[in-house]
Amino acid sequence: MLACADRTVPTEAGQNYALLSLHLPSVSDNSGANLTATCTQPGAGDDQVGIGIATIDCEATDPYGNKGTCTFMLTVQGKPQT
């Protein structure tokens, strides 16, 4: 089972992007295996993500081939320049 939650990230003042490292959703499974989710995102790893809303799809597969999925919205909000 995957547990995704929507996330809002601010930009630095006056920037039109946020530097983002995606937090992976929590994963639990009755197989007892330690599972890690993989997610798609606009840019991979510590990348610049532009202002707006992106849909992030995540999935994890247990040792028996059972797959869990979840989707969440990533919102990048601009901060005005001070």
C-alpha cells in the first residue's frame, strides 16, 4: 500500500522555479519486504521545477509481483521579490 499526499513548495523570492528533491511516499506491504516507491516527476532528483501544478505518479512492487500505485499533486508557488 502506498500513501501519497499532495505537496506545496514555494520558490525563492523572485524565482520562477523551486529546487526540489521529491519525498517518496510511504510503502507498506504484508509480504514483510522493505519496499521503496518510484515516482515520476517534472525533472528528476534535485531539479528545478517551474511554477504551477504537476501530477506525480508513484508505484511499488512487492517480491510477488503485486503492484501498488498512488498519485499526488505537486504545486510550486512563486514568492514575490522583496
